[in-house]
Amino acid sequence: MTAHKTVMTTGEVAKICNVAPRTVSKWFDSGQLRGYRIPGSKDRRIPLDQLIRFMRSHGMPLNGLATGRRRVLILDGDAEIGHAIADALGERGDYEARVATCVMEAGALAYELKPDVMIVDVGLAEVSPIAISRWVHSTEELGGTLLVGVAQQLGQANGQALLQEGFDAYLSKPFEIGALTGLIDERTAAAAE
């Protein structure tokens, strides 16, 4: 799901609420979740404000929906660097970032946060870029998550290898936060088209 979407499909709502699409259809058909049908179709659409109202009234975690901010999960073995990136993204106001310092912690946070973007330090000894890529792309709750690989002195050859392994983009450390946000904005816009 893109961060600035104002209307969603039942499938997108199902991912956000961690339920089956049929459950969302039942909520819609019973009038609990308000929205509209596409004219000439049975497809349902749910406005973001109605989804937020529904989730609040049922005590569901909003996971950044109410703010419209992009949810970012940063996996970096150096907590100080991870938090510096998270703080810089947070200062922009349109990002909600969380930091994990190991693969296990990142996995748990990914299920909780359902990130729009995962920034992964592929230089960590415990990180297998292809394993992370396969896991993200095969996990229904993470559908549409943008994968950005980062590492110290990440050259073009290694960056291209990451793209071949299923990453969406890469950056060499150290990088300017503007380069990261520009890359995220560009890739998110391309994915929405």
C-alpha cells in the first residue's frame, strides 16, 4: 500500500487488518465498514477515513494509518546508526521509523509494523540478502514492501546483485538522508503506477 492512498480495496484493507479479504467483504456488506461499490462492478472500495474509524471503534492498532506516514523498518546492527536514520526520517514528519538490530527482531517488528519500506544493512554477517528478499516477497502481510539494501562502500556490482536478488534499490553508506527519502519517494511512486 502506498502511504498517501485515500481509498483502498478489500484486499488492501485485509492486509492492514490482518484478516481474510472475505472478512472485509462481510464487514462491508453488513454496514460495519462503510465504503462504496465501483459502478458496474461488485468491487468494493473503502475510504481511508472510514477504515480508521472502523479500526478505532474495534480497538485495532492503526500502525501509522491515522498519520498517513510511511512506515519504515530499519535493520542495522549498529543501533546508533539505525536510530540516527530513524530520527532523521522522523524529523521530516512523513515517516514513522522503527529500528531492529538483528534479523529476529526485524522479523517480529515487520509483522507488527507492516512496513512500507525496509532498509536492510546487507553488510551484516547474519544477513543473507536473498533470504530476506524471499521472505519479504513470500509473506502476504508484507506485500508491496519496498526493500532497500545498504552497506559500507556498496559498489555498483554489489548493488546490481541486490537488485537481481529482489531488492528494489540500494545505497552505499554513508548516505545523505535526502538521497534515501528521494529514492523512497521515487520507488513508491513507480510502484503505485
